[in-house]
Amino acid sequence: MRAVKSVLVMAGSLKRAQKDLEEDIVLIRAMRDSNVPKFLKDDLPLFFALIQDLFPGKQIPDVSFVELETQIRETLHNLGLQKVDPFITKVIQLFDTFDVRFGVMIVGQTGAGKTTCYEVLADSMQSLKGKGSKDVRYQNVRKEILNPKSITMGELYGEVNTISQEWRDGLASKIMREAALESKEDKTWVVFDGPVDALWIENMNTVLDDNMTLCLANGQRIKLRSQMRMLFEV
């Protein structure tokens, strides 16, 4: 249902931005833009073949990210990194995915460029904000990075002291509580840099659905802001 909702949200924003666009084109673009970042290289021909079968003869225009792409190339140059086209595409796809999803997962081998991908995007968004870009999606980004598997569940989400019976926030709950109280338009990315397993990800269920609320063991509920994003680097 989350995947269907993200397609509908993206389709709605596309339709509002370009009211003259055919609904078929809007739907195909939404399906493409929300799904292509998730697919492996071998899956892409199959996906596009399915689209052609469902919507024969439809030509889908590519989305233009000229301003962002130019800034990404400038950021890569400033960081002393190579301007590789597939990597730049992945950075743009991450930006596009952040636009419609509250939780995003970056998957890849060690050294594949996962950390560099979101750091380059954050730097590029901040640079565009500093240059006075009219696009409100480009804001300053604050990154909070933690490894959920390096600490216990109590240290991650909070626990009650068995002696004093006092509640003490965990690392993730403390970060999210502080970010939720901010009133600025700045974006906050909470980066979970480590393996995902059922033990700790279970508590994120209500965070990643429409509620965007972290429920703690002491009954407290932390309502998260729409400017926040959960990024899982696996």
C-alpha cells in the first residue's frame, strides 16, 4: 500500500504542476520515477517492456533537473570527485525519492558510494539554497548519523531505569525529539548506518507510515515533522 500511495502522491504533484498533461503520461511518469530507483540494472528492460505493453505508443518525456544536476557536478568538482554520469543519476534519483517518501533505503556493497551519494545531495541542496534558488525543496540539511546495531534496544529507543523508575531517552528517540521540536524549514535526515533486522526496525513501523509518529515504550508519542527523513544505509 505504501508503494501504491507513493505513486499516487507523485502523480498528484505532477498533475498539479502540469495540468495539460495527459493522465496516462502522468501515471507512467509517476510509476517510472518512483520505481526505477529501486530496480537493479537487469530489471529495467523488463519494467520498461511492461510499461510499453500497458501503454502502447506513449512517449514519456524525461523530468528535467538542470539546476540540480549542474550543482551536483560543481559539488563533485569541489570535493575532488569524478563526475560519473550513473552516480549523478543516482543522486538525482535519491532527491526525487526523498520528495515522496518519508523513509528511504540506500543499498549497496561497501565502497559503492552510498554515503557519498547522500552527502553530495545534501551539499548540493545547501548550495542551491545559498544561491537563492526559487525551488523550496532546496533547503539546508542537518544529518544525524547512528549505527543502530552498535547499541542495545534500550540505548536506541529509551528505557526505564529499574532502580529509579525514571525514563531515559535513547539515541534515536533523543535525535527525533529534538528534530521534531525545530521550527525552521531546514531538513533533518536521520541516517541509520547499519544492517536492518526485525529487532530494531519493528519500532519504526508507525514512523514510516502515514502517522509519522515514533511510539516509545513509556507510552510517549513523538510526532515527526514533514521536513524530516529517515535514511537507512544498508
